[in-house]
Amino acid sequence: MVQSLWDQTAAAQLQSGLEELVYRSNIIGSDRRVCNWGGGNTSSKTMVKDFRGRDVEVMFVKGSGSDLATMKAGNFTGLRMEDVRLLFEKAEMPDEEMVAYLVNCMIDSKHPRASIETLLHAFLPFKHVDHTHPDAIISLCCADNGKEIAREIYGDRFIWVPYVRPGFTLSKMIAEGVLANPKAELVLMEKHGLVTWGDTSEACYAQTIAIISEAESFIESRINEAKIFGGVKYAALSAGVRRHIAAGVMPTIRGAVSDAKKMILTFDDETDVLQFVGGHDAAELSQIGAACPDHLVHTKVVPLYINWEPNAGDIEGLKEKLKEGIAAYKEQYKAYFERNKNEGDVMFEAAPRVILIPGIGMINTGKNWAMSKVSGALYHRAIAVMRGATALGKFVSLSENESYNVEYWPLELYKLTLAPAEAEFSRKVAFITGGAGGIGSETARRLVAEGAHVVLADLNLEGAQKVADEINAKYGENRAIAVKVDVTSEELVTEAYAETAIAYGGVDIIVNNAGLATSSPFDQTSLKEWNLNMNVLGTGYFLVAREAFKLMKTQGIGGNMVFIGSKNSVYAGKNATAYSAAKALEAHLARCIAAEGGEFGIRVNTILPDAILQGSAIWNGSWRNERAAAYGIEPDQLEEYYRKRTTLLVNIYPRDIAEGIAFFASSKSEKTTGCMLTIDGGVPAAFTR
């Protein structure tokens, strides 16, 4: 049940007007049962001084493209009410004309464009107005008998408005209904949501919560737990099995849904999802349509429901059903587009945004992790609505054509233009071994800065997590994750890729960077030292690359591997037999994989650095002392020694190597594979021959 989040102490610190509106909006948006992500809008009418110092009445209303939970004062649009109210006298007004008119009513040209539902707020004669999409209210508004049920709940206190797409017509219908009924306390918009109001911000919010609570209580009194979604048809598999199967099938899904552009996936097996996908009626209910326009924009009209009987031993069978289901869904979506398209429409990706699997849960797709999670979050809301609507009557949705018109509505398409342009590594997932170290962490920052999602794989989990936390604080939630891995362990490498698949759906780029180094004269090189180098730098690189190769083949959308070799890959370093031999192995292993990977679109290239002392666990250990001894100098003289032996007289830093990795991983080198790039300042002894 929703609860009031209004905090008198916090509210008392606010200035009246815009500050209170921001506070009210944030607490409304913080409970997704009250308002969808990105949806709903709030407003307040107040007096301000205009640029000439005159007192004018201004309405501040949520601007287009923001989210109530996180929006700030700058996300609201201020409009002169004297100009806006005049529109109420008009009989009709097209969307484009209305939007253009409202631009001229703004008190500040820097404010965001006004929401399509601005007039809903302006035409109502109340100081504070909330428009929300509560689960309980949409359950009522998506029930075939919703209007009759509303009378039982609210008596004559409500206005019922039949479904009309947001804009001038709907706004005027709502205002006329409210003005004609002095007893009205709320507006119920069929298949859309709720409108409430109040004399103060606090009173408006209190009314919103009170109205929702009445509907919630009524619905809960009608719920029969045993019959929710038709009762249980498929029990959920155990949590560990669900996760194992999801990790196994998500690369297959990612390949199937990534047509012109790659998609990022997320996995969700929350209790409500498992209850829904396991219900007798889920296959039918899920295909009725979206619960409201705000859902549809992020979930498409319907999800893909996979008719699969949960079986822990049938992962391959599930993969086949998923491939068949996604292919069929895309064909159905193309047909839906052709039936309904308007001149100039360009089809979105045809693949599903929501995939439902009995016994397993839900897998969502999106252009990045955040948008994939939004699709999932909104389907949680759809499940809640279907639960409520079927307790009251029969769940109903928009017509196909109206659904299409919402999905391809020019004003919704405008919101897409507000998103940042996609960068070089947008929609791509990079798996970086040695992610806690200097090269690994700098590479992660470099790739994330251009849109990537990164997995920092390291034996030093604490160090990797620290880097991931830093990246997420700067670029957003879950742009980076840390996983613990010992690259010499086949089991742990496999588990690390399973974690990657669960987190993002698969992998596009691997940076084989984990390392160590030892130094000793050849005749003093022990078998233990030899095996240590071969295990980490040889076997480790082999295992990381092999498992990535399998995963990339499963996805079927190509891939990129960058090996971090060494000057010693081509130069016989003194007192470094084991290390140099292992580094040579790496370079040739990369070329071998490149020879096999070409037909699958998998490119493999190698960077040959030299002496990256900064941020390196290797150089902070015994290797520094050993190399200094080999050259007959003191350890603190090493950096200058290495600089002077380069033809360019420079030192090499982690960021230099990160640039090389970014080049090989990018479209700039899309026709290059099996290549070695030296980044060492120019050491003549290591020039390739």
C-alpha cells in the first residue's frame, strides 16, 4: 500500500512555489507504484516578477523529457497564465500548433519544452495539480467495468474521461468535466491515469495518496491469491538454477535481438515476475496490450512470451525456442508497422524489449543498461496493473492503431532527440582482466567515457570494485561491475563470463591484460618460476580468450579482442626468459585466434608496451628491483633509464596504452586483425623485423 512520504520537517525548510513543487514531484516519483519512470507531471501556479518587474501569474509545470523522481528546478517550464488561459476558448488545436504556441508563453527561453499535458494543468482552476499513473488507478482504468467500479469506490466525486491521446482535446475535456461537477475531487482517465489537485502542495499530494489508497484497498479486498493470473501453472525453478539458465541463454538472446544495433540485456526474477510468468493466464494476458501509453513507449505493445515448460536440463531447448520466438516477434512487429505506418515513419528496432520465460523470469533489452532496466521497471508496473484489473473484471488495452500512434507519436519521438548522441562504444560490453591495475583501470575509464559498459575482472576484487565505484559515480549506475577471477582457473574464468552475461547479456570487447613478471638469469630460472609465467600469461590468456570466443560465436554479432603483450614479445629480454617466452606466446596466440575468428567477425590484435611503471602492481613488486639489478642501476633510476633508451625520449603511461586499446576496439580499425602495435616510445631493439 502506498504511504505518504511528506516530511513536515523537510518541507518547512523550503521556500513556497517552485521549491515545494520540486519536493512534491520527487516524493511522488520516488514510489513507482504512484508514478511511472519518466511519466506523469506536476504543476504549481504562483506569482513572479517578470523581466520588467511586473507581477505576473506563472504556472511551473514539468518539462518534457524528465523524471519526477530526480528532476530539479531547471526541469520545470514557467508559462505566463495570461497567455495560456486564452487557449481554453478554442474549439480544437493540433499538437504541433499547441507546442509552438506554448514556446511563446515561456518566461525563460532556457526552460525545457513544455509537456504535451501542460494544458491539462493550465485549464484546471486549481493552484496545484498532480497527474500520475498509479498501479491501482490504472488497474481500475484498464478494467472493462472500470467506470462502474469507480462509482462503488468514489461515488459522485470523480470525473471519468474516455481514452483520448494527451493534448488539447483531452485537456479541455477534463477541465469541462471538472467545471461541470462541483463535487469532483479527481479525474480518472481511461487507460491512462489520475488527476488530483489542492490549494497547497501538501494538500495536493495528500489528495493524490488518499485517492490511490482508496482504490488499493478496494482492489485488495477483491484479490484471491490462489487465482491471481489464473493460478499457478509453472512453479519457479530455484534461484541458482534460474540464474544459471539465464546466464546460459542471454548471449543467444543478445545476438538475436541485436540487428542493426547491439542491445544491452538485464535479468529480472523478482517475485511478482515469477508469479506472472508462471500463471495459467500469462500467455494470453501478456498479449492483450500495454496498460497505458507510458508503459508502451518502453515495453512495446506486447512482450515476447516463451511457451516453455521449466526444465533445468533443457537449456539448449530453451535457446531454440528463444531464437524462434524472437524471429517470429520481429516479423509480427514489421507487419504491425506496415499495417499502421504513416507517411515518413521509420521503424524502430523490431526485437522485443521484454521477454518472459516461465520458471525463469524476465529478460529486458535496451540501448544501455539503464534503459533496459526502465523497460523492466515498467513491465513490473504492467504486471501490477494486470493483477488489479483481473481482480476487478477483464483487463483491456488500447486498440492496435492507437498503440501504434502512441509509439510513433512525433511528440514522443521528440523526447528521443533529448538523449545524448551515441558514442563509439555505446551498446558495447568490455571485459578487462587486470582491471584494478594501471592499464586495466585506465582502459576502463577510456572506454566508458565513450559509452561502453565494462567488467573489471581481477584477482584483487577490492581494487576492481573501487575502480567500478568511481566509474559508476561519474557515469551512472552499473556502467561498470567488478568480478573476482583467477585467469589460470578454467572454472573461475567461466563463472566470470556468466556474471558478465547476467549483468549485460554478453560481451563485445575483451582486453587480455592480467599479468605478472619475474626476472632471473636463465640458468637460475626455476620450473616454478617458468610455470608461473606460463600459467598466468599463457594459459590465462588462452582461457580468457577461448571463453570469450565461444560467447562471441554464440552471439553471432562479431567481437574484438585486444591482447596486452610486451616489448619482450619480440625482443629477448635479458634475465627474463620465462617472462619473454610467455609474452611471445601471447602475441602468437592472438594471431592464431585472429586466423580462426575472421569468419565470425572476431578481430584480435596485440599491443606491445614497454615499462609502464605507473599504477602497476607488477612494477611495485620485486620486478622493479630485479630489472634494475639486470641493468646495474638503482630501482629509483629505472623510469629515467627507460625514458632515455627510447628514440622519442619519453615515458609510457597507462593512458597511452588505453588509447591503443581503444583504437583496436573501435570502428577505426574495423578492417585490422592479427596486428601488433608497439607503444614503447621507440625502442630500436624491439622494432619488428
